[in-house]
Amino acid sequence: LWYSTPGTPAVTYSSSFENGTFSLTLSQKSKSETPMHIPVSFGLLDKATGKEVVPTTVLDLKEETQTFSFEGLEGDVVPSILREFSAPVKLKPASGLVDEESLAFLAARDTDGYNRWESGQKLYSTLIFQTLEGQAAAETLEYV
């Protein structure tokens, strides 16, 4: 299915944290008539300490939209999605907004080298586009 489907699949994500439970919702879009099987390597980092509280695990995205829950967490967390570039997809937040604080956190503390690099690249790309569009970039500059 991967090789017979034109284009690059897109995966959007949204997350929430309530009462020690982190929920991650993933949705996929492609030119395939049926949902693809997309392996998404994933981990969670403690927002206060940067320690990995959920080690890398593979989430099997096989439906158009799926929600994965992780219970028993003591504090707020930052998700590290598509670790080790587990699938050739375009990853975007469902809100469409770049979470610069999380990108800066991952660029500095992620235990996965690929996501550490990718987070830095996204942060700098955001800064470049803000500058080109004449937008205020002072907050972004604080992160880089």
C-alpha cells in the first residue's frame, strides 16, 4: 500500500493531560482509499525534569483516527512523536499552531536524536517564516 499510493501521508496529532492520564489522538490522511498502517514510535518526557517517563513504544495507527492513552503519570509531559523517523509522513499539530515551547524543550532534552534534531529544525524554520512575513519573532528568538 505504501508504494502504490501516490504522495506522502499526513498525520495530525492533538493531546491532553488530565488527572495523570496523557491522551494522544492521531489522524491520518493520504490518497489511499483505506487507512494505511503507520507505525508511530512515541515516548513521553517529564516536563519538569526532562526524564523519559514512557520509553519509546510503537503505536500502530491503522484507522483514520485513533486515541492512545497513558495512565499513571505523576506530572505534565511532552510527547516525542515519530521517534527515529519511524514512518515517512508529514507530522502536523491538529490545531495548525506551532508549539514553540515544546519544540524548544524537545530540541534541548529529547532522548531521541532524530526528534531532537527535527525539533530544532522546526523551531528555526518557524523563526525564518516569521521574519519573512514581518511577524514579531521575539518570543521565538528566546527559544533559539
